[in-house]
Amino acid sequence: MKFKQIRQAAYEANMELPELGLVLFTFGNASAVDRGHGVFAIKPSGVPYADLSPDNMVIVDFDNRIVEGDMRPSSDTKTHAVLYKNWPNIGGIVHTHSTYATAWAQTQMDIPIFGTTHADHLTVDIPCAPVMSDEMIRGDYEYETGFQILNAFADRGLSPEEVEMVLVSNHAPFSWGKTVKKAVYNSAVMEEVARMAYLTLQINPNAPRLKEALIRKHWERKHGEGAYYGQ
């Protein structure tokens, strides 16, 4: 079977989502890209995770055309396609409706950087893309969701290689990475950071942001030129 590698990668990523408590029923999807062929593999729409297999991952190109597969791809496929087409360095995308990250998305607020767990992964707040305009909603909704994310990053001068996660206002989180496995990791990190931020504000509604020196220290020790975290 063609595209065996990305079918397997997408399948494994999708199966991790319920294991990590990031999805309920069929509320989520993951995809893995093959840049050489300009296609990606994504979960079929509405299929329970227990019924998934590598063979029923759907192969789609960056213009949302089905290349291989007998099932309809995820309803969010157009969003994935827009991101792959416009951000050439990402290799996988995950979308969930995980509880805490989605709750933050519903507030239309960024997730503030309160602690070092957040700073180990980002030096900025987790961004929340602004509410979609009525014109975009009336248009090709899932396609426009991709541009909702792209526009938010362009407006803020953010790089998708440095910030690998976003909230979509009133909707839910998306994450990505160089591989779909990293996208799953980022999705789980975002959910945990969202939970920590929520609890922080419950304890102290006036909790201060993490100071810049600690943000820089924790980022640099994992990602900087002289990084020393890990083996």
C-alpha cells in the first residue's frame, strides 16, 4: 500500500489522543504529512478510535483532494491542508477538544505564562486566535479556520517553528510539530499548562506572570545553544 509510513504515523498519533485523555468519543484528529508527495494522512470523519486502523487513514493533498481512501476524511481536513500548505516546516498536526485548553479558547484569552513548566516549552503566552468574522463563518468554515490561525500568527509576528500551539476562540486547540508525534506531545503539554494556569488563577486571581529571567533560563536550558537538559 502506498503512503504506508504516514498512514502508520497518523494512526499511532490518533490512538494516543484518547490514551492521553485529550479526546472524548470522536472529538479530535491527527494528521501526518509526506512533503515529497505533497499529501497527508488524516483520521476518517466520525469513526470511533477503537475502529481505526492504518489502512483507513485517508490520504489528502494540500488542496483538500482525496488521493487515496474509501472514507470521508475528518471534517477539519481543510484546516490541516491550509496549515501544511502555508507552513512548510511542520510535519504533523493535532486538533482536540481537550477540557482545559478548550475552556481557555472559550474565554477568547491567551494562556498566560505563569510558571517554568510553560517556559520549558514557550517564551510567550499560548496565543488565542481572535473570533472568526461573520464573513469567514459564512464562507468555507474549516478552510477559513486555517486562515484564522495563520492571520493570528502573522498579526503577532509569531513563528510556527517557535510556537507550536494555538487556541481558536470559542472553538478548541490545535498543535503541530516537526513530526506528528511531536504534535501529540505539544497537545498534551498545552492541556496540562492550561490546567495549571486555571488552577493558578483559582488560588490567586492576581497571580503575576513569570519574570523574564526565569522564562529565558528555562527556555535556554532546554532549547538554547548551551542546552543541558536531557541526555
